[in-house]
Amino acid sequence: MGLNCRSCAKPLPDPFLDLGVHPLANNLCTSMDPHEDFRAPLHLVECPSCSLVQIDVAVHAGRMFSEYLYAPGTSQTFVKHFNDLAGAVTAHMPSQVADGTVVDIGSNDGTLLTAFKALGWRRVIGVESAANQCRRSNDRGIPTIHGFWPGSETIDQLGRGRVDVVTATNVFAHVADPVAFARAVGDILSIDGSFVIECPSLAVMYRDGTFDLCYHEHQSYFSVQAIRRVINRAGLVIYKVDSSPIHGGSLRVWACRPGRHVLLRDRKTVDEAIEAEIGFHGSCSTNARDRFAINAVHTATAFRNAVRSQRGIVAGYGAPAKAVTLIECAGLGMTDLAYIVDDNEMRQGKYLPGSHIPVVPSSALRDNRPAAVVIFPWNIVEDILPRLPTGIRVIVPMPKIRVIET
């Protein structure tokens, strides 16, 4: 069943991009039994009323987030990014650190809150829906509430109007009702508090053609204008926008309750971000959207040809969600990719949903040496290249297919 718009509740038109019927990208399988795969249509549609780009078929959050295998603490790129984010927030709000409270919604393994704790924030609390990640976070000394946001009991536990910083990194795009999510944040935010959101940038996704960022978890794809409309509907205001290279290009959006004093130089960043999006050759325009849809088909074909043109064993490095989208769209399987190595032990011994390509430890690169390796987490390719044996051809699929000789 199709949905009304997640932001303004107006009826949605037909999709502008139909990627087919896909498995849930982060739900790795424990066997090669095809009955383990839950599939749903993966369509992108743009609301004509408020411009929010979104998927038009929702999968219940419990299917996707009750147990979660992604963990940012396994990547030095993400550890550094979260250290930088915590530092930026601390520098922005120095007077609130000593007696301040930080809540991270979708806190995963507690990597971001660990950075805040190290900077001296008095109280850090996570909210996490995945039971396995909640246990990991609590085990490392980060108090974490198990549950989905928003929840009335969770709000009461945190205290209304008592939280100085609420963060939601790569989470806000995952929710079926972002307005309700943000409104609940407003309930716990203090008068001078900040709500800091990071999410992939629609403008950059359109510009670079990175359609592999499209999967069922990513229910919304935000431009600055679209996310500002969501935040305003929730009774909050955006007062600052930054960009970040994480995930190939993301927005860092700062919001607060109305009436809070904010600096003029911060307010100017919102208009500048909107102007920058328009300056990307109208990158959030209808023409850019349609080019993106057309290029997705060409890129999937080019990637398939690049893999199948290799002589010898082809393997993958990394099993992020974007790998599943790319493999499904390219029509690849176990005859094309012998295995995928991943440094996250929670993924090892499992199989990619849909294609059932085995996910194994990186020792496989030595024991069953491939002729070529596809780096699926292309956004951290510089981290991965030093880990590969020399003399192996490397295929980087995005933003533009390139082949590297090691």
C-alpha cells in the first residue's frame, strides 16, 4: 500500500524511480534459505506539495531495527567523525557542558556518546531500538534506554525540557513519521538546547548519482528546504546548517525551540545551504531528479559489466546496506562475487540478503585470493585500500566507477 507524504500528509504521485523489489539491506541471513529474505518494493517518489523525497512503501520498523548489525565503532573514519561532531557541539555550547545532558537517539554502540563523555558532559544517555547494540552500549558504560523513539515512557525518563543536546545521526531519515519524531525531541529539549541531525544530502546524492544510498531503512531523502519544513511542522526552527563528507556527503542541521537567541552568522548558514543546493545546477530540481533516475540504470549496468569483465575470482570488501542495493540493481549473484569480507564480526558467517553471497573474515583474501575486489563502502575507500593485498585490482563503484591497480 502506498503512503501519504511523511511530512505534509498530502497524497503522493507515482514514483520517479522504481528500483524493483528488494530484500531488507541490513538484514543479513543466517543461511542460504531464500525463505529468510523479506522483500518489498523500493520506489522513490517526490511530494509535489512539500518536495520531500521518500520511499512510498513502508516496512515495519521492528523488521529492520530490532537487531542491527551496523556498528560505527568498527570504522576509524566514523570514530573520528563522531569525535569531531562531539567537539563541534561542545565548542558551540561550552557553557552547558559541566552540568549538561546529551541524548543520542539511535545511539547504536555508543560511539558518539563516548566522545561526548570524554569531553566532560555530565550526563550522556542513549536511546536504541536494537537489543544487541543496546547491550553493547551499556557494557561500555554508556547508559542506554532500549526502545523506539518517540515513546512516552522514554520521554518521562529523560525529563521534559531538561535535555541540552539531542543528536540523531543517520537516524532521522529512517523514521516513518519525522514530524512526530522531532516534536517529541522538542518535548525534552531545554530552552537553550539544540537538536543536531545528520542525514545524507539529497543534493549530493542527485549530483553524484549515488542511488545505492536508497534502501528501505532510508525512508526520507532530505534537501535543506524539505527538512526545514519538517522541523517547522514539529514546532521547532532550524538555525544552522553545515555540510559533512560522511556517507559521501551529509547535512548537519541544528534546530532549537522558537525564541532562543541565535547568532546572525549561524542563521545565515541556512540560507547559504539552500542557495548552495540550487547552485548545484538545480540539483534538487525536477530535471536533476529525472537525470538521477536515468543514470541509476546506466550505472547499475556499467557496474555489472565491470565485475563480469574481470578474469578470475572477484570478491567484495564490506557488506553495508548500499552493497545490497547495488548488487540487486546490477543483477549480480554468487557466480559473480565469490564472497564478501567484512571486519565487523557480527556480519561474519552470514549471507547477504537476496544474493546470499557469504560474508567472511578478511583472512579469505589470503586463503582464497581474488583477482579483483569491489569496495562497497566507497565512502571510506582510503581506510580500506591499505588493508588489501598488493597485486589485486580494486573496483570502486561510486560515485563514479573506477578501477585501481594495487
